[in-house]
Amino acid sequence: MAAPTRAKPQTDPAQIPHFGLYGEAGTIEDPAFVHIENITSRSSVHGWVIKPHRHGRMFQMICMFSGGVEVRLDEQVHVLEGPWAITIPPGAVHGFCFRPETVGMVLTLAEPMLSDASYSRSLPYLEPLLTTPMTIAFEKDGPLFAQLQHFLQQIDWEFNRPDTGRALMCEWLAHAVLMTLRRQLDLHGISAESSTTPSATLAVFRQQVEAHFRDHWTLSDYAAALGTSTARLNRLCKQLLDKTAKAIPQERLLLEAKRRLIYTRSNLDEIAYDLGFQDPAYFSRYFKRATGFTPGRFRSENNFDTTPE
């Protein structure tokens, strides 16, 4: 597997820590990047604490075989014990406090690999995993958990050998891992869509929102980029998400504002401008209408230590 190309390190201390892999400055640009390691190898050297951070254009999955963890996913904190999988889409803020000697694997995949046109048939199945951070419970002796462990062990085997086609093998096995997670979601009551086209369109819409929410695109802008009408896009979101299409970029913008307020020390003017607001006062009014709190009060009530070690 070719070594990843790394961009120049990001050093702005006001920003949420943004890593290729945790503790390694810069971003990973290889669109076929696959990486696997055990939980111990990285967490133990940091005292089993991985501070809140995020990855650009990378999807990450942590599978815990045994042990325990307190995991922070954006604004939510979960305390998990035993066999669990945690999925982290690109851009989601996450941090961990593992119980010492926790056993498991961390799989990291380039987002372009998952959204590539050659895998368009899988997008409707994987879309829930690629858009929302999730914690997925498994039964210790269940067949899907055994299957998940097997696929991860196979990726680890391939990753550490120079055999012919190992990059392709890792990629195929990674998709098998994700499909196993999808099947476990089905057991928890999330079923696959009967038609793949609406979900595929929704997945592309999510990608467009991720790319342009700071530009404050209108619904017409998104519909034009998708080659559809605003009415059809709205019907699709109401059908699959039970919310309007306009709400999707608004929720993403608000989520980013909350992330900046909780995890960075940027002042309110900097946050407003970074999020595409020309007037910081308007940003404050927007935030209060959406949350019921001023940005300053929200920050003070959700303070989180971002001091680097």
C-alpha cells in the first residue's frame, strides 16, 4: 500500500484539533487510504485518553472486544462496556477515555473510498453509518460480532503483509466490515430502504451540505447541484428523515457552531466569520433563535477542557 501523502501541519491553536491519525499533524490525501491498529497501540501511550478531535475526509470505526470506554461524540457522552462498535463520520468531534487494557481495533478509511462511484450500490446501505456518529451494541457470542472480528483480523493480516493486491483486499474487507455493521443496525430496528435511488440521492445531498453549509447555499442551490427540483428534494427528506430539506444544512451549520463554541477558544466574531456570517451580531441572534441560548452562555454551560498536553 502506497504511503499516504500528507499536507502541511495545521497549527492554529484556536481550531479543534484536526488530525490525519490522532497525534499526527496534517491531513491524509490518499483517496484509497486504509489503516488499522489495535486500541492499545495508540491509547496506552496517551494514558488511555484520546482528547476531542476530528478527522477531515476520513471515516473511523472503533470496535471494542472487551473493556470499557467513555466516548464523547459531538455533544453526547456514552459510557460503554463490552462488545461495541463506534462509528465516526468525517468531521465529527470525538474523544475517548478507555479503561486500561481495553482490547479492540480501530479502522480508518478515506471518505472518498466510501463515496466512489464504483461503490454506488452500497451507498444506500451504508448512508446511516456515514452521516451520523453511532454506538452499536453487539452480543458477545453473536454471529455478527464473530464475523466483524474475523473481517477486522483479516484486514490487520493483509495490512501487515506485502502480498499482491493487499490494498484492494483491505478495501474489500473494509466494505464487508461496514455491511456487517449495517446488518447489526437492522437487528436494532433500522431497515434498508426498499428503493436504492432515494437513499443514494440523500447521500449525495449530505455530501453537498458538508461541502457548502458555510457558503449558506439556498435549497435551490442544492437542488441544482443534484439535478433535481426543490420540491422533490423536500419530499425525499420528509420521506426518509421526517424533516424538511432546508433543515439539513441549517442543522449542520448549527452543529458546527456548537463544536466551535465547545471545543475551540476562537472568539465569537471569528466563529461567525468562519461560518460564513458577515455580521457577528446576526450570528448571535441566529444562534439564540435556534438554541434559546446566546453563544456566550452556551459556551459557558458546555465548557470542555481543550488545553493541549
